[in-house]
Amino acid sequence: MPFIELHTVDSTNNYALRQIHAGLAQHGMAVFSHEQSAGKGQRGKKWLSARGLNIAISILLKPAPLALTDQFRLSACVALSVYELFRKYAGDNVAIKWPNDPYWKDRKAGGILIESIVKSRETTVRSRELGVGSQQSTVGNWEWAVVGIGININQDSFPPGLPNPVSLREITEKKSEPVELAKELCRIFNSRFDELIHAGFENIYRQYVAHLYKLDQKVKLKKDNRVFEATIKGVSKSGRLIVQHGIEEEFDFGTIEWII
């Protein structure tokens, strides 16, 4: 499938969405850029990345036969693919922080943003962020998914507003080639996505949970104004975080905050 390499762009996700709306998109197409002027993170946040040092890539997918109710399956598939790539080079201490962030020890190595084109019953087409772990956004036909992935590779200095970033270079003390790693990531993801479509979710789900950040450990969480300790017990097959704190409780993405 095509691998498009750009010098600079506002956002690889935005570029991918423009390709879709222009009728130029292909399933499996990947868009890599050495620089983003307006990189996007989850829930409307900016994704800050130094020019030429990191992976910034978007992969375009026709999700069928997945339905909108299967959104977490795609998210877990992407998270496991990024985990596999990063662990290969960073070694142990790599984990998946719910719902899909790659972590090394207690530090964030990257981020994932999945945006979707959904055709509603009124045939209007709209783009929206994938609602992982939520019972919302389940009506309509899932036309396209744009999988945006950012991974810190060679950057060793980060803006002060980022609380806990880490790069592959900081871990290994070696420089790596972002473009080649991005192509390797595409190969891993294509294999995992093929597994998801043809073999089902069970193996991906099992491995996702096995590599979950802080699994069976106590953490501090914040819901609204309440801070509490709980043990991470897993993630449901619909993508809800399962914790134990006297009682077992499940949370949708965006409803709680980690205190790290």
C-alpha cells in the first residue's frame, strides 16, 4: 500500500481526511510527515513533536466488517502494534496505558488518535474522534478510520508543559531512523489488523490485557473532584477500565484521570 512521506503538514490526520474527502484515499495508505504544525492529540489537545526526530503517521482504513460497536477492537489492535514495535527496541518496562498509550515505566512514549468518517442514516458524512470505551457514537455506517500515531524516537528535550514524556533515544542512548521505524510499524499493524478481521478479537484482546500498564497494581485515580486508590483489574471487551476498590467498578474513557 502507498507510503506517503511529507516534509511538513498541519496534521497527518487532517491530510488523510482531506484525501478521503477528495476521493483519493486507499485502504492501508500511510501518511508520514517529518513535521506537523498543528498535530492533534486526544480530546482536542495538541500533539507537540520536534521536526525530523519522531514518528508522526496516519494510516487510512476501511473498517468493514467492523461496526461502530467494535471501536475498541481497532483501538486495542493499534495499541498492541505500537507496543510490539516499541518493546522490540526499548526492551522490558514497556506497557499499554489504557486506553492505548505506549508507556515505558511511568513515562509516555507516544499517543494514538483515531478519527472516523461515519455515514448516518440521513446520509450526512462527518468526522469524529473514536469514542473508545464509550457507549456513544454507535449509530451509522463506519466508512473510514484514520489511525493517527505519534511516537517519540530521537527527541531528548520536551516542552515543560508535558508531564512525563520519554523517547526511544533516551531509553537506548542510540539514534534511530523514524521513517524506517514507521514502515516497520505499518507492517506490524497490517498483520495485526488482518488478524483482527480474519481471526477475531480474542488473541489481540488477551495480549492487550496482558501488557496493560499497572495491571493488578494499586494506582491513584481522579473522578470529578474525588481522588481514590484502586487496583487495575483489566479492561472489558467494550473498552471500559475495570478497577477494584472495595467494589469492582468500570469507567469509560474520559471519565477518570490518572494521578502519576
